[in-house]
Amino acid sequence: MERGQKEPVQVVCPRCRHTEIIYLPVPDLPRCPECDVQMLIEELLDEGKSY
């Protein structure tokens, strides 16, 4: 993936643990729809996972 393209990240609410996937870059991280708290980046999703 080239730099400058949108990169997927998983964000999580620190209060209720609600998660969403957003694409960076964004001007600001979203707020939780349930608690109205600023969400935090939990995981970068730019690479495949192996189990």
C-alpha cells in the first residue's frame, strides 16, 4: 500500500468498548455514538493477519 492512500484503523471507545473501522487520514477521530466520548485507535489494519 502506498503512502497517501486511506489506511484502515480500528477505533474503540474507552468507556463502553464500542468499536468501529475508519479510514485515515481523517481530520479528527470520531466520537462514540453511545457515550459521546472521543474514541481511541486500537489497531492498525493495514497488514493481513495470520493465525
